[in-house]
Amino acid sequence: MMKLFILLQTELPTDNVKTLSIYNLIMEGGTGGKIIIALLAVLLAVAIFIYFERLFAIKAASKVDKNFMSQIKDNVSRGKVDAARMLCAQQTKSAAAKLIDKGISRIGKPLEDINTAIENAGRLEIYKLEKNVSVLATISGAAPMIGFLGTVIGMIISIFEIANAGGSIDIKTMADGLYTAMTTTVGGLVVGIIAYIAYNHLVVKTNKVVYQMEAQSVEFLDLLNEPV
């Protein structure tokens, strides 16, 4: 038994063990694979930048003082329009405060005109909140397609190498094409999934700000509708 164990140890190959790493997969994927991976890396960097830039902007737009509306009501009911607008100006990044300020600036005009002014200002604020978010949606759809393009390129390379080898199937001959096919597919899916999750998260955050804007706008219009 001891002799058999020693014999197996001596016959086991130990020098030709090849480890699998992402770097090696990319480097052995050929020129086409490297180009596709580089493009996917750029798309990933763009997606991450847009996500965090928009996330911080949306969070800033959603921040408003808890006593903001009560103070606005108090000042407007007392006729202190300038003081109410000053309160809005202090909320420099709040989207809801900008809508209320637009409404206060129209006090004295028909209620329909005030409502229209607030709606127009709301559309502008929503446009600002959604700036570049559509790029994330584009990346989430384009990245997997770019990865599949790399897959097709890899398969073409493999078939070309087999044809040049006289039709004999040699896994080493097919290696570059297969590496290109697999790495680009995985890379495209990873970038697409990250961009898709980031896009949907920003949509949810944006909707919360929109609801906040609508709620405070309705509260302000109700204040103007109250009998004197």
C-alpha cells in the first residue's frame, strides 16, 4: 500500500497546474476580446460615476426642513410673502422649496395660474433630477449586447483556427476564441446587471422626491384655497 501511494505521488503532475484568474482570461482572449473588455470597462466606469453623482444630487433635492411647510403657512397667512420666499431661498437644493417659491411669487394671481406655474417648475425640477439617468438604462441594455458581440467574435476566431488546422479539433487551437467568447459574455452581463440595478434604484429615489414635491405643492395650494 505504501509503495502504491509513493508511486501515485511521483506520477501526479505538479508543475503544469494552471491557475484561473480574470487577468489571464482577459490577456489570453486575443485582441478582439481585449477591445471588448476595455469598452465594457469604460461603460462600467461611466455607469458608476452617473449613479453616485445622481444619487447625491437626488438626496440633496429631497432634503427639506421638517418645519418648512408650517413656517410657510404661518408667513403666507400673515401676508409676509417676502419672509416666506426667504425661507424657500434658504433651502437652496430642495426641489419642493423651489416649487413653493414659484407659487409664492404668483400670489395675487388666479389660482389656476399659480397651479400652472408650479406644474411647469415641477417639470423642470424632474428633468434636472433625471439628468443622465437614461444613460444608465442604455448601458444596461447595450453592455450585454456588446458582450454577445465578443462571443460571436470569439466563435469566429475558433472556427477560423480550426479551419486553418485542417479541420482537426485541438482545444489549444480554440483556446483564444473560447476565452474571448466567455470573458466578453460574462463582462457584458456583469456591467449590464450593475447598470440595471443602479438605474432602478435611482428611479425609485427620484419618484420619492416627485411625490414629496406633489404633496407639498398640494398642501400649498390648499393653503391658498382656505377661506380668509
